Amino acid sequence: MDHSPSIADVTTALDAWAPPGSAQDYDNVGLQVGDADRPVTSAVLALDATPEVLAEAEASDAELVVTHHPLLFQPLEGITADGYVSNLALQFAEAGIGLYSIHTNLDAAPDGVSFALAERLGLTDIGFLDGFEDTLYKLAVFVPEDAFDSVRQALADAGAGRIGDYEACAFATEGTGFFKPGSHTDPHIGTAGGEVESAAERKVEVEVARWNRGTVMAALQDAHPYEEVAYDLYPVKQTNSRAGLGALGHLEEPMPLQAFLDRVGARLDAGSLRYAGAPDATVERVAVCGGAGSDFIGTARGAGVDAYVTADVTYHEFFEVLDADGTPQMALIDPGHYETEALTEQLLRDWLADRFPNVAWHRTDTTTSPMRTFVPSGDEGRANS
Ligand SMILES: [Zn+2]
């Protein structure tokens, strides 16, 4: 587009990639501060909203900050200068800078955070570690011949029938529909209060994601010529091909765990790594999950991977990799929460710069994590033993 996009233009595009409805229930994603109608000429991308990020946005005349982690997670009682979150929200509002968060919906998106982490570590043939269950419906709708093309197109435009990288997937069969218009109807075919009519119809079947159901059903009602649209909408049990968590892939060449740890540390710019595993193990199949992914330790083990890279792993969770004899069944590697997700800034920058080339997209120059690693020198003396 020639003119500057609005914040809404940008967030609508992001929502199509990472639908807010695919976020986890506890999450709070979307526009957190600001006016969606404001134009965007410049924006800052950061893992977290911090005072330093806001200062960068002000210095570069940015109208928008996009973060992975939401600033507003718990309800606030007021937007005041008291407390870190409330005060920062107030400062964003006073500066007239929008704040948008794309969190677990970006984790769940194809080519989202975990896919980017997998690529960074050199994995290929990347897929979801844990595809979402129970998030799909099948819509079967009965359409008269003369409206078949327009209804099928409207469903596709509304996002129905997306399977993997394919769009507009649908299946149609021909048949005959029967109906008897009531005396108060306004039928497309036949007359009110008339006899049983029949019409050549097609049954169109499409897959619909749970978070897209409202949009698809509204588009169907709009496009379908019948006063009463006949359709079936039912849940289906297969795994969603376009939403899940974590990523799974393999290295081009197997390598010793020691070398893989070195690669993880170097490519994620991690000063130290915590891990469990046999140092002489060979790593080829690898699972990853950006951020706190210890919920999937069992899934990764079940998938038979040699190593699982995630963050926020607790002491006791490291025991989950051991078999009955205490032998590690896979390596579990924790480079740190920030370290596994900082690449989200570049991921968003590349994606947005591609689609909105007129906007200046800045990746933050700051490290937004408040955590630091301290390596003791030993000068202060050791405890008596
Ligand atoms: Zn995170």
C-alpha cells in the first residue's frame, strides 16, 4: 500500500498468521494500549515491553511496539504511576504509542516461535511437536447450483479449508435437495405455502478452525441465497495441521551431545546452559519449544528425540528424562527463557518488513530480560567444608 498502514492493518495481518483464538486460555494477546486507527510509519519489536523499549520507540518516532510477552496479564485496578506494569502502561498511553502482544498464538502458528528456534539450531523437516487436538470442525453446506461458485469462494476467502500450506480446500458432491416452503417464507425456489420443491444442489464440505468459526459462518450466511441455509457443523478428531506447540525436526548430520550443546549456546547467545543427558550421546532427532515448555518433556520423549531444548525446566523435571535404571533417555537442555525466544524479534521483523515495506521496523537494541548470569570469581572466599 502507498499510504501508511494503520495499527489495525498491521494487527489484522498478524492475526491471520497467528489467530488470537489459538492462544492459550490463560493468555492475553492483542492490542493492549493504543488506538487501532492510528497510522504506523515506524515500530519497535521486542520480546518484552520495558521502559528502555518505550524510550527507543519515542526516540525513533514509532507509533507502535509489538512484543511477544503481554505487558497486561492480570487485570489492573487503575492505570496509575504505581507499580511496574501499571506505570509502564500509563507511559505508553501518554506517549501515544500503541502496544500489541502476539504471544501463545505466535507459539502455536506455523513458522512461529518454535519453528524459528528449530531453524536457528539447524533442524530440517520441521513440524509441530504437539499438534492441537479438538480445534477443528467440518462444515457441510447444501448450495443450489447457481450459487455454488460464489459460496465456495466466500468460504475460502473467510479462511475455511486451510490444510497445511494449502488454501481453499473443499469437496463437493452433486445431489437433490427437497423442501416445502412455509406460508410465511420467501423462498429462493418455489412459492410460499407451495408444494414440496426439489433443486439441484451441491454439498460442499470444508474444514474450519475453531477460532475461525464465527467468521466462516457469517460469510456463509452472507453468500448463500437461501432464506434458511441448510448445513451441518460437527467436530472432527484429527490433529490440526496449522496449529500446535513446540517443533520437531532433525539435524542434517548427527553430532555428539557435547557439540550440540556448544551449538545451542552459540546460536542462542546463551552464556550458560543447564542440561541433563549423557555427554557421549549422539544427537540427530531434536524437539524444541521456545519459552516454558516443560509440559512437553513427555511428548518429546514419546517422539523418540535425542534432545529437547526448552526453558524454565525445574530441578525435578530434569529427572523426567531418566529411565528405570537412571540412564538418560534423551538430553534435556535449558538455555534460558529469553535465550530461546529472543529470536522472535527478528522473526517478527522479517515477517512484517516483507508485508509492510513502507514501515520502518526496528528490532530493539536492548536485552529485555531482567535476568543476568553471574560467574563467581571465587575472590570472596569459599564456605568451610
Ligand atoms: Zn516466553
